[in-house]
Amino acid sequence: MKIKVLLLGFIIILSNYAFADEKTDCSQLAQWQEYAKQGNSRAQFNMGLIYENGDCGIKKNYKLALFWYQKAANQGDWQAQYNLGYMYYYGQGVQQNYEVAAQWFTKAAKKDSVNSPNYLGLMYEKGLGVQQNYKTAVMWYRKSAEQGDANGQYNLGAMYYLGYGVEKNILKAIELAKKSAKQGNEKAQQSLKNLGKTW
């Protein structure tokens, strides 16, 4: 009996690590399908990726991607929450809905998601699915920028440049644009060129 319990525990531990990498390893497709049906959130996330991207010989299907992401997101998987926000934001497999996108991005941003805070900043800046609020946009852009996201750095810099939600500060704007440009952000690079600055 002890051996069965230990073996079961070992399999559960392994199942949590087997799906940590976002690269699609099609050799494990049958395992992912089985674990996803059993409720493993990492397997459900991976099935969502496979359907979203059309990997492993499976035809791209946004509705099935949405289905699997929803299952994983409901279990707290922040990557699935981010991907759900993205799908609602762009209307992939579902009617575009900024309000629902903001809800999923918020859940993901409270965890480890780097991209979600930038999307939330954009949504608060433009009033997409949320009430427009520059200070809240700056808060989310700052979180994104502090995590090293080039888009977050550029967008926070733009808020400093324009004085939206923060006191206008051209030097801070340029500093943030340079950080973003060094990571290859073309908007930041173009903005610095327009100001006669290098990075």
C-alpha cells in the first residue's frame, strides 16, 4: 500500500513539472490529453497552446483553445489567465470583450505575468473595458516596466513625456525609452531618433 501511495505521489509531482515548458513537444501529446481530462492545469494550458497555434498535427481551433485555457485559468494558472485575456482582447474564438479581457489580465497580473500589466495599462489609458484612468494606467505600466517589459517601459515613458497620470518628466521619459529601445522596441527607437537621441 505504501508503495502505491508513494508512486502516486511521485506521478503527481512529475505531472506538475512535465508541462512547465511552453515549447510544444508533440511526443507528449497523448499524455497531455489524458492529464488535461483528469484536471491537470498545466496539461490543460498546453492543450490550449496546441489548439491556439495548430501544433502537433492538430488543426488550429480558437474555440477549443479557449475551452482548455478556461479550465486551466479557473484553477489559477496565470499563463492561461493571460492567454484568455489576450483572446478576449483580440476576439480570438470569442466575441471581443474588453471588460472580460481586463478581468483575466488583472488575475494574471497579480501573479507572475509580465505582459498582463502592460495590457492593463493600455486599457486604463484608452478606457477599453474599464473607466479611463491615467493614474491607474501609470501604475500598471510601472509594474510592467519594473519587470523588464520593453512595451511597459516605452508606454510608461510616453506617459511621463505627455504628463498623463504623472508629472511631466522628459528626462525620465527618455531614460525609459532608452531601456525599451535597447531591448529592440521599434517605437522607442523611432521616438528617440525623432528626439535626436541614441540608445
